[in-house]
Amino acid sequence: MSEITEQIYVGSYADASSEQYLSDRSITHVITCANEFPSSLLRPGYKIQIVDDVADEKTKKYFLEAASVLDRWVREGNKIMVHCFAGMSRSVSVVITYFMMYKGWSFDLAYNHLKQRRYQTKIHPGFIPILKEIEAMPTRPRLEAQPLQQPQGS
């Protein structure tokens, strides 16, 4: 498992299957980009239906959907692991989508950031055009957390 940011980790199915491994890193939520959830998963999870690195029109929808969930969980202050079988392509593509859509990063910046933090990064060639399409989409404004107002005493 590789730390991408203080709140986002990318890993493999084996990483996600180890409750001890997840607990040691204080992972609170898991996004699965594989066929099955790990059987030991004891935390909130979300599964997207990207199967065997198939690149089609549905793939773009799934990347955007998972990036939206990732953004919500990050804003809530959670620590999230995004995984696929090997932690090389599908999970990396979801995190790249998140950086492009919610942080306004270019594909190259997001890819290089992931590659520096997860040497196993190897995006399926069919995903590159999809990620480039996502890069060309308007980014969503990032919502900043607002401090809570203290109740005023009377």
C-alpha cells in the first residue's frame, strides 16, 4: 500500500484484505475497483464495476463516480484506501480522476504524483484516452471545510 496524500492510499487486493495492515494505517474507508470486496473488510466501503481493465464508455462514468465518493470522504476527514487487484491501473486511475476533477490538476501532474508515490503505477493503455477526456472536463469547485461556529451565550 502506498500513501498518496495524508488521507489517500492506493493498494492491492491483498493489502485491502489485511485488517491489521489497514488498522496500522488508520484507514477508515475503502474504495474497491475489483470484482469482490475483501472478506475481512470491517469498514465502510464502496465498489465500482470496472472489470479486468475494460476501457469503454462505462469506465469514464465509474471513474467519475468513484472520484466523487473519494472527494466526499476526503472532505469528511477520512483516510481512504483505493484498491484494485494489483493496485496498478484501476485504483490509480480513480485517484488521478479525483485529482483532475476536484483539485484541478492536469493528467500529467496527477500521473507523476502517483508514479512518485506508487512505483507499481502502470495505467492500462485503454484508460489513457478516457482520463484525457476527463482532464478536458470542467473541474468541480472544491468545497472548503468551514469552522464550526460556537454557540453564543446569553
